[in-house]
Amino acid sequence: MSKSPVTPALERRERRVLTDDVADSIREAILSGRIQGGERLIEDELAESLKVSRGPIRAAIFRLQQEGLVVHETHRGATVARVSAEDAEEIYTLRRALERLATENACLKATQADLAPLDAILLLFQSVPRASMTRRRVAELDIDFHDALFRAAHHGRLYRAWEALRSQIFVFLLLRDGLPDDYLTSWYRDHADLLQKVREGDVVKAVTAIDEHIQGAYARLKEHLQQDVPA
């Protein structure tokens, strides 16, 4: 009687925490403006600053290139991406298509458990004292809300496409006019309205709401870029 083949033991690969931490540190420096658009990312300097070898630096820079925060320029190497009108048009037209699909899928597939994180984000927004609510904090909550919406859509490839845009959209939100002037009231109202339409499963009204939301954000960004203010 022949013996069944023995399945070789598989080793679980641990998450590359160091590369994640390095990428987070560089990303935060870019998003906070400590590293400006067009500035070179020199591996040796970053490695010395973060007290790591060049390997994790190189891997982190590659990850940030995939996110669109870093570009590779001939004769210059890796540099922080600049915000241009062409970039904004490409990203926001793509974002609109992705958000429409995410909203439609969430209307059809999301459970109450899927929508609970969106409720929690709205509750958090209301709980933060208005005196300490900054545009940056609202931008962070905005990204968290839309991230939860994409998760609620139950569409793996769609979520990965959103991940590729997420950091760039956050950069746009941090610009001077990335949020409306009345963001302390309009942000909650618009997102609560969208969530209610998704919860009701009203695809037409929910998609209309997300369209208006994205188009408003894009209009503010275009106005900012047309003023030729350095981003």
C-alpha cells in the first residue's frame, strides 16, 4: 500500500514591520510638508535619520511610488511628487468612478456590521471639541470614512485600486481649499446623508450623493491650483 505524500511544513512569514514603519515616517513627513514637493529623497540621509539600513528605505520609497507620493526622475532619482492640474484631473476622474462603484456595491452588499465603522467615524467627529478640530483632523476622518465605505463594498480589487489613490487624495485634502469653508458643519451633514442613503439601499440617490460630493471636492481643488499657489 503506497503512502500518501507528505505535505511540506510551511513557515508563516511575518509582516515587514520595519518597512511599514519607515514608509509611515516618510509618508507623514511628506503629508505634513516637512518634505516638500520636488525635494529629493536621498537614501543615505533617510537611513541615517531613521537609524535603519538602506534596504527598508528603498522598499519604503518604492511603496510610496506606488501610492503616487514619490516619482522617479531621470538623473535625480526619487523625488516627492508635485501637485499639478493634470494629476488632479486624472486622480479625481478615477476617484469618481471608483467611489460610484463602491457606493453601489455598498448599497447592495453591506451589512449593518459593515456600516458600523462609518457610524463610529461620524460619532467621533461629533465628539471632538470644535475648538480642537483642525482641517487636518477632518481630512483624516474623511479618508477613514471613505476607506470604510470601500471596505463595505466587498470588492477586493476595487479596494486595492482605492488604496493606490488614498495618500494622494489626502494630500489634496490638506491643501488650503481641500475642504469647504463651513467644513465643521457641512462635512458631517454630507457624510451622514450619504451613509443614510447607503443604509436604505437606495442606489440611485446614494450614487447621486457621492457624485455631488466628489465633484465639489474636485471643484475646490481646481480653484486652488488655478491660483498657482505652491502646494
